[in-house]
Amino acid sequence: MHLFLILLLATFAFANDFFRHPQGGAKNYSESWDYIFVLDNGAKVYVSYTWMNVPGSGQKIGTQLSVWNLNGKSASVGRQYPTERFKEEKGKNTINIKDEYLMENLPGKGHRVLFTADKNGKFFLDLKFTSADPTQIPSESTFNVSGQKYGLYVHIPYGRVEGRIGLNNDTISVKGYGYMDHSWLTDAATNMVARSLLFTGSNKDRIAGRINMSPKGEIFGYAISKGKLVLPMQILEGAEAYNPKKFPKDLTIIWKDEEIAALKFEIKAQEKFSILANADGFVERQLIKSSMGEIFYLRGRAQTDPWGRVDWVLSGK
């Protein structure tokens, strides 16, 4: 009975962590909900919903969708809204942004993601998780990074998805798999994170998570494999400790648990995406670039041993 109550309380706390974690008076507080969808038809889709501080504009809600190789087409869109458009409907377990973007139902089987936008074309995504691997929560899910706080939950390390995706008037039914994580920070991401690696796989022995490195070389984040929590110990480029000042040619992540095989792969990107690509106009691009620099996202796929195929995103300046 006591074990049941402990598990029930842990599940309840985890469910609540789907919603925002306001960080008091932290000027540069931000919070993100990030998804990767790898589709059976060869396409990939990246969705991000972000509560962020925009230089010169204050707190805003950002929505971004990027589609790669959907019927041979690739496109991206980003929008910004006042924070009043962000609604937490806790009775429905839903986050609703302007009735055009939804994160519906608690993370896990049945979680739904809706994205609609009409900017330089029409974009549509409506996907639901039909299954979800078990996940774990670190006892200390908020990491201390140079005196600031970085919170991270890998809500869905892997789950099958199905639904519909559309670019302009071309909307198709799709199936595939997806990943979701959720992070919150008390300072600007570029001050706390020099490189961030998000990864997920689909074979039987799969691993998924997010591992970060601060400008000072601090390593934080975690991964999930077979429902087990996996913590990083070291990141290498070649045989040497990785210096996060530049993008690497290859990466090896060595885990604290010596029984867990290292994750090792070459950094060969299928695409390179800039955060400035979806900025609204020249003035906003210059404000972002002058305050935080240009952040790039390298996105790719690697065949690893023993983890099999891994789809990854590596970001940084």
C-alpha cells in the first residue's frame, strides 16, 4: 500500500510537470516543449513551443515547426504571440496557445500535438501518440549550472504516432515515432548551454534524451533506455574531452553506469537550421543576433552500435 501511494504521488508530480514552472523574478526565464517526429515515409518534423524573453520586446510565446523531406519538400515557420495567448487548461490536461496550437492530454499514450499556421504558406500538424515508452525522473531534475537552474523532463523518450501533416494544400496521413522533452531555465539558454544534443532511436535497444554542455564544460541532462535513467559522465570528440566552443566532427557520450554502452557517432548533418530563419523581419533578426548570436541546429541520423539508428539534433552558436 505504501509503495502504491509513493508511485501514485510520483506519477502525479510528473503529470504536473507538463505545465509551466515560473521562475519568480528571473529576467531571462524561458521554458520549452520540444518534439521530434520521425515518420515512416522518410520525413522528419520538429515542433517547439517556447515561453521566452525576446530582446526589446519582453516575454513572448514562440511557436516553431520545421518539416524536412515531406514528399521531397522542406519548410519551416515561426510565430510569436503575447503571453496572454498561452492558456493552461488543467482540468483538460491541455496547453492551448491561441486555439491554433495545442498540447493535449498528459505526456504518454494519447498525448496530442496540434500546430496550425498561415505565414508564407499554410502549415498543419495533428499527431497523437498511440504508445509511449516508460520514462524516469531524476531525483534532482533541476541542474545547477554556474549558479543558475536548468530543469529537464524527458516526458516521452519514444512513442508511436499517427495523424495528419500538411504543407499548403498537400495534407497527408502519416505514421511514425516521436520524442518529447520539456525544459525550463532561469537564465538565457546561450548563457547556460554551449551545446545541446537531443537524440532518439527506434530499435529494440534504444536510447533517448538530452545532454547539454555549458560554456565552462559542465555536463548535465540525462537519457532513458528501457525505462532506466542514464546519466552522462564524459563527452569526447575523438579521444579527447570535447571543447564546446565549436561543433564537433564526432561525439562519444560515456555514461556513469559502466554497463551502459557509450553513444558514439559522426556529426553528419542532413540539414542545418538557423534560429533566425523564422524571425519576423530585419529588425527582429538584428535584435536576436546582437543579444544572443545566431544559434544553429544541426539535424541528422546515425547508425550506432549497439543502439542502432539514432536521430539527433545538435544546437549551439
